[in-house]
Amino acid sequence: MWRRSSYSNQEGGNCVEVADGLPGVIPVRDSKVPGGPALVFATGSWAAFIGELKAVRHRV
């Protein structure tokens, strides 16, 4: 259910995991603390956030 960011490395750096398959929400957690809390975003908000990250990456 959880998948790690494609920007994560195997050296234990700062990375996040997201869970798919939950209607209307995207949970996000710290991959170093899988039993810890997760932030839960509305699907539309998460899509807007990711879209802005991609847009900024293309502008740099």
C-alpha cells in the first residue's frame, strides 16, 4: 500500500512514502518512521502540490 518517493535513496536520507488506493485522500509519512503518524491530504490538494513541484522543477 505504501510506496516510497522516486527521489529517495537507499542510504536512509530524508524521504517520504505515500499510500494509494484510499478514496479521496493521500496519506503521507516519513519513511524512516513507518509506525509514526501520517499526514492525510485531500486528493485534489495533493495533486495541486505535486503539480506545483513539477512546475518549479521545470522553471529552474
